[in-house]
Amino acid sequence: MKQTLFLFKPLFWLIVVFGVGLGGLLIPETRSFFNQLTPLNLLFSALMVFISLHSGHISGFLKGFFVVGVLGWTAEWIGVHTGWLFGCYSYGGILGWGPMNVPLLIGLNWAILSYCIFQFVGFLRGWKSWIAGAALMTAFDALLEPVAIQLGYWNWSENSIPTTNYLTWFLLSIPCMYLWEKFSKNHFNQTAAWFLWIQVLFFTVLNLTL
């Protein structure tokens, strides 16, 4: 009975989708097709995290999702158009459309990733959770970058990742953690916390195999 119930859990479907996606990306003949599905994967992941919320926490989540998403997208817009903050880079077409050459989904990615990490470190509360969360965000970016470049999510102008990228990720992640603590305090989303580990495993395998 418990196994049957697990089939209806968002976490189960996240495992299935990321497992299938990983397999598709590891096979050269299907890599391009599965890579093009990345925007759908991001949207599906956000939906699974959302439906895992208790009804009383939806309002706070949506507020945090919007504010953090806008903050992340705005920082990326500044980065793409000025070379400040992260360094000189540009987005490919994999992540979909966005105004002024910055995909809208990059804001969603900032919101969901920071939320999952906050759910993992949020038990610390206060500045400890902000610093721990920012450190994990930066470490995750270091894991993500080689795969993102290989799959054409974005490209660095000099084919090297500047130190300023990681410094900005750390500094920008601190207000993200603060905002999530403000908007989603006193609740725990187990799916989001486990989803962080699914992503870590996903990108670790791709780093070792692509």
C-alpha cells in the first residue's frame, strides 16, 4: 500500500523524470532531443515543488517565488548586458525565450534552486542559514557550470569562468536566503529538500560522463 501511494508523490515523479532525462542526455543519439526538453523539465520541477506545499503555505511561497525570481532575473540581465556582476557571458537558446536575451526561466531557476537549498538549511535560521545557503548555492553553481557550458545553456566570452561569477553567486544568494526565510518561515517542504539531492546527483553524473 505504501509503495502504491509513493507513485502519487511529487518526489517519485521528479526521480522518474530526472532519471529518464539523465539517460537521454548520456546517449549521444538522443542528447539533442532531451536537451531541448530542459525548459519543460524546469517547469515540471517547479510544479512538483509547488504541489508539495501545505495549503497554508502557498501564499508565502508565491510571494517568495516572485520576489526571488525577479531578483535573480534582474541580476542576470545586468550580467548579460554589462559584463558586471558575473562576468561576460551570453545565453544560448536551450533555456527558451526571454526579453533582452535573458530567458525568463533563469528567474524561475533562481527561485526554485534557492528555495530547495533554503529548505535544506532553513533549520539553522537567521544569518547562519543565509551564509550556509549562499555557500551551497555557490557550490551548486560550480557543479552546474561545466554541464551548462557543454549543453549550451550559456557561454563565457573567454571560454573560462571568472572568479567574479562565484563571488556574485555567493553575495546574491544571501538576500535570496533571507527572502525565503521571511516568506516561508515555519514550514518544511520535504520534496524540495530531496529535490536538491536529485539535482546534485544529476549534474554530478553529467560532469563525470559528458
